[in-house]
Amino acid sequence: MRALNANLENVSRRGFLKGLLATGGLVVAAEFVPARGALAAYATGAAKMTGGVVSDPHVFIAIDPSGLVTIVAHRAEMGTGSRTSLPMAVADELEADWSRVKVVQSPGDEQKYGNQNTDGSRSMRHFIQPMRQCGAAMRQMLETAAAQRWNVNVAEVQAQNHEIIHKPSGRKLGYGDLAAAAGALPTPPADQIKLKDEAQFRYLGKGNVQIVDLFDITTGRAVYGIDIELPGLKYAVIARPPVMGGKLASYDAAAAMKVPGVEKIVVIEGTPPPSKFQPVGGVAVVARNTWAALKGRDALIVHWDDGPHASYDSAAYRAQLEETSRKPGKVVRNEGDADKALSEAAKTITAEYYIPHLPHATMEPPSATARVANGKCEAWAATQSPGTTRTELADKLGLKPEDVTVNVTLLGGGFGRKSKPDYVLEAALLSRETGGAPVKVVWTREDDLHNDYLHTVSAERIEAGLDAQGRVVAWRHRSVAPTIRATFVPDPKFEQPGEISQGLIDVPFAIANLRCEVGEAEAHTRIGWFRSVSNIPHAFAVQSFVAELARAAQRDPKDMLIELLGPARKVQPPAEYTNYGDPLETYPIDRARLRRVVELAADKAEWGKKLPPRHGQGIAVHRCFLSYVATVVEVAVDEKGGLSVPRVDTAIDCGFAANPERIYSQIEGAAVMGLSLAKYGEISFKNGRVEQNNFDGFQVARIDESPPITHVWVVPNSIDVPSSGVGEPGLPPFAPALCNAIFAATGRRIRRLPIGDQLAT
Amino acid sequence: MVKLRVNGQEQSFDGDPSMPLLWYLRDELGLTGTKYGCGAALCGACTVHIDGEAARACITAVSDVGGRSVITIEGLDPQGNHPVQKAWRALNVPQCGYCQAGQIMQAAALLASNKNPSEDEINSAMSGNICRCGCYQRITAAIKAAATGA
């Protein structure tokens, strides 16, 4: 099944949760110690993550006597397809018939399953190898069991389409017939596991497998965090402090308690900043249904002590960030002498960019259900981090992790918000205060926008010097933004290594005099990971600025970009560079690959073609979560400033493309989210409070304004080229490509996001 | 006491008549396919059919549907094989899937009144339904496919 208008580009031609596993009939799921340290053809950072890597088929695969293969998905599903793609990798190596595969979601248990923290575009990148090994090991165990049954040499047998065949005699045994015997075998040592050749893949790289939840999603049966129904369930909503660090001063619940259906008012103690994953506190209304809880909350009278962040004002804060960016900051990369080269340049160009706070606004707001009774906690949650959620619940409740069960539902969007389990902790605290009844906490859209862990806000200032020939000889980039670390430690002041490694100090340009600096910025709200994180502001500034340089040098923007990328070498980043936690040897910063996606996107978009008046093309490229993405956006801007996007071409090089169909969907979606953030995306503060309440004040792109088609061009790579991120990398290049296109169409340069009414005439 | 039909079944409700249909369906009847997204008719996640027309369950009080027929995603087709559902699957529309019930109900209502909508008509009918994952181009394609039986 192929997606529309998406292609694997041949460059050479042209360049539930109701009791899991180990239930009746599943004979393989015995107690075995997980085999860690799986053999890998290439090294990744997976082993350094909490729980590391587990690839033991005794943990991930169960086969029942009918031959039904059950595969555990241990990563959360928020729309990227990992719940399908990782089991698909197991099934492929297992030589299983996908129609006879059932996928079950694991609970949070990183000791057993390995790391489950589903963010950082890591699922395929860290687990394609272990999951292939897992499937291959099981295949070999089935082959061994068959050889033993037939009393033949194992070399004479072969797994093929859910059967083991004895090649000399043609005898066959189904997987179900061999399940018990195979399951009793030890897992082969890592160095004896034989992976398939690429030519033998059934599913990997093919895009022929549909997501496992497709039928349930289209029929309303799919279960998200907000959908949990349990006997005796109570429903809760919480009035939370509107200002970060704010505390409850007083409240009057008399009217709330009179609302029919309201059963209890519970004060949740907040944790002062940095509050990490802890609830911000507030007054909870527990009721017999959601509506009663909402009405009860409306009837509450609550007074807050706002605390030191009550004066947070986005307009004033922006001015402060920009002021900081105009002064020397802390140097985080320094090559040559940028100051001297700037002072001696024939021409200098300076531009300042501003990118505001962004909310995740997942279609399903944070939601979780928990039951805390008899020294145990069971939670059901839409969470990206089941393992962390389990340990946080255990810590909060004073329980042992083994007495905490975190069941993972589908996530109605994640984008980083659901990596933070504050809402699950809320549900658990409320269950404990309600005598152990199961309690579901629902966040309204207003709650979501008012108490999110927002994407940072940043001022980016870049200065460049051109020589007499228009070549860039100097580059100085100052980035000023409050850091995510502020959510975890007091007063960290500067962007951290992981943030400056997202498009600031890894800027791939071949410029002799290059300096990157960061400035101090204090956080006044909870800052958190948002899809592609600091790549958003850094790429917006850098890739907008390249087009500005092209303009100054009277060059074509794409030519300028190619020239800046320079010779096809690998970039040597400074020591602070973190490379998304993965080794540079496996995932280098490869200018040739950057250049290839630029050329591919430009070629497919017919870069430079003649366009109607008030149309324009813009281009941008960015390496993000170890993948390379270039986007060409075509816009039309009408006389009144109305913006439309008739066409988008995006090229992605993500190493081996394990599930092309889901890569297309992620990139198509990134264009829509990119358009949303460029056009409307902003959370602003006044008197410490968020000014937007719902999808009226905070707009997102709708179907009638979104690109009718995003053409996705995937650079083909063999299985030997390490798979890299897909969920996040599509987003950062979109906004600069869009704004570069707007400039081409209108001569107006957008340096402040969102675009809002800046194009209105 | 409010009496109504939900997916062909008679129901009666003696709770708060101002309760939005959304929470009645979800919390009282356990029909969780209809989703909460905004509570203010801004996102379309809660779209159901009331007497055959698309409506936002989050701003419709139970008392407003007395004597009327409500169809939810669970009742759109007994086997889940409404042409729109089939087209949705054929074109792999969903990502996270959360908004999809609302999208499908909106699309099914559109096709019930307009057998062969133009792109502009699709945009107009679907612009009240937000998809944060950005499945829009496939939604358009799926509606066209469902219309033509492709």
C-alpha cells in the first residue's frame, strides 16, 4: 500500500490492556533473564538510556498452538507508527505472516523491556537492530526445535512464511506446532544470531504493513488515555494555579459541593519550581461524571498567591531576550576570529529572529486514570514514558516500583507533552484521597494551554560578513532562550548542551570564522520538550538568514545554501556537542547528505521554475535527530496578504527507511504542523498568565489552508545505513522555507513568528 | 427524563439535562469513540450525527436531543465498513487517530448530502475538524475515494 504522491526516490537513476502477555495459551512467555547488550552491527546510544536494550524473544514474542504470534510493543504509540513498525521488524526476521501476528502493548517496565521513553525520535533508531535480533533469534529457535523433532541437522531446515521446512524432504511444521519446544530453548547467543539479508525482507523497507490500530481507530474502538472505563470510576478536573509557582491562598467549595454528582473536593499540594514532573497543585473536584466535575470546578471560588512569576509578560520578555542577544554571550563554538573577520568584511548583514512559546495542544489533552489501594497502584495513561511514570508514581506514593503497574493506552498525540507524567501523578493522588476508587483526571483544552510544559521562547541574532566577491567569511550566531533544564534544577541560566546541539553549534557551514554564543535567560513558565525542540528556533534563524545572505550577495538562495555547505566533508563539532546521545561514528554530520537532500527537494520542486505573480519558492535544510531534511515550499500571497501553500516538496534521508509509508505520513504531517506554528503558533503571557484559552485564541492550520499535497522524497539507503529519526526532523525546515518563499513572492521578510497579520496590507 | 435514540437503541436519561451529549455518550453510555477536544465546537473531535446531520456533541445538551436520533462512530456501520471508513483504511489516513472519529462522521455527513463534493466543498465541510498530526491531504483523498467508490 503506497501513500499518495510519495515516493522512494531512486537517486542513482537520477541521482490492552486487559491482562497482557502470559495469558492462557501463550507458551513462550516463560521467566527468563533478559539478554542485554544485544549484538549490533553499529553502535547507538540505546544502551546508555534507562533500561538499555532488551532483545530477548522470551520477553517480546509468544506463539500459541494455533500459530498466532503475539509480539510486544514496548514503545508508546502517539501517531508515528512505532507500535506497528517495531513489531514488524520482529515479524520480518521471524519470517512470520503478518496476518497471523497480534501486537500487544507492554506496561511500563524498563527492567524487563528496555528503554520505553518514547521521545527523541528514537524508537526505530535505537530498536530496529534489537527487534530484528529478537525476531531472528526466535526464528532460529523454531528451526532448532524442528530439526530436533525431525532428528535432522539444523542446516537442513529453514523458516519460511510461518512454517519450518525440511529442505531435503519438503516436510513442514507450522510455528504453532513448534511453539512449546522452541519456547523451552535458550535464546541463541548474540554472536550466533543470523540476520536476514536485505533482499529477504518481507516488510522492512516495503511500506506494505498497515498500522495495527487502523480498524479500531476508524470504528471508534481504539482506547486512548481519556477513554478508560472501570467499575466505580470517579471523574476529576482540577483548578490549577495560573502562574508558575503560584500557591493556593484560599478557596470556598460550598457551591461546588452543591452541584449534583460532585462527591469530593481535594487539595493537591503543588511542588514549587523547579517542579520537574510533579503536579503544580490546585483544587480538584471529584465527581460521578466529567460534566459534574466541570460544573463543580466552575462553582469553586479560588484565590491564588501568584508568587514571583506574576509579572511575566511576553512583550517585555521579548525585549529583554533581544537586548541580551545584542551583547556578547557565553561562547559555545569558536573557530577563527569572527569578531575580526566581521570588522574587516566588505559587507556585513545582521538579522534578529524571534520564536515564541509553543504549546503541544495534542488533540487528546493529558489524561490518566489510577487506582491506589492496598499498597498497590495501577494506572492507565496516555504516556510517552511508561517507565518514568512508574518510578515517579512509586516515589510519590512511597511504593516499590514492582507494586506499581502502568498500562499504556494509545496517545491522542504526544509531541513531547506526554513525556511528563504530572497528570498521572494527579490521578494517583486523587485515587488515594478517594479511598482507593479509580479516578480519571481529565484536562480541558484550557487546562492544557494554561499549564503546559511549553516550548521555549527565543531570540536569535546572526551577523555575517561577506567579502568583495560575496562569499561568507564570518558568522556570529547568538541564541538566547530559557532552558528546559529550568524545569528540573534551579536557575540554570543558559541553554544546555543538548539544546545548543540542535542546530546552533552543529551548524554545518564551511565558514572560516565562526562563533556561536548563548545568553542568559530566566524561565518564568514550565519549559519542556516539544517536537524537534531547539531545532525549531535555531533552524528558523539559520535557514532564514541563508536566504537573507543570498539576497545581500545577489545570489540564488539554493546556490548560496549549497556553497555554504561547502565540500562534501563531515563536520567536526565542538566537544560540547551531544549528537542526540548517539555516537558520531554511527551518525556523523555529513555535508554530502545535507547537500543530497537539498538537491533532491529542489529538483523535484523544479526549483527556479517560472511562477505566477505573487508566488514564490523557498528552501531550507536541517539535520535534526540525526536525519537530513530539505523542504521547498511554494506560496501564493494575495493582494490582501492572504497566504496559501499550493505545493510542498520534502526530501528526507533517515538512513534505512524501515517503514516508508509511515515516513510519508510523518513528513506530510510535519508540513501541516510547520504551517501551524509559522502562521499562528504562539502562547503569550500577561501578568504571569497564558493569554490563549482554546482553539480560537490559539489557532492551528485547518484543512482549507494546509498544503493540498506534500510530496515526500525518501533517499533510499541500504539496511547498513543506520536508521535515524523521523517523527521530529520534518518540522524545523518548514517555517524558514515558508518564510523564504514569502520573501520570494512579496519581498517581505518575516523575522518574528508567528506570521499572524504581518502580511496584511 | 430525556428520551432519545442512540445508534438505533432507545435510551432515557434522568440526570442533568444540561449535560453535553459528549459526556452523556462517553460517561453514561460508555461510547468513548466520540472524543473530547475543546468543549467549545472549535475542533470537531466530538462530531456525531443528529437526525442525519453532523453536530458537535460537546455543545449540544442532552435535553436538545430529546426525541431525536443520534449516531456515533460506533453506530455508523454495524461492521465498520461504511464507505468512508473503508476509504480511510485504504489510504492509511490516521496517525495518532484521536480526531479521526470526528473526521469520519463529518465526512460521512458530507457525502450523505453531496455525493460528489468538489475540493472546495470538502474544504468547506471539513474545516471545522482539526487534525494536529496533519492528515489533511489524505482526508481529502479518502473523501474523494469514498465518493467515487474507488
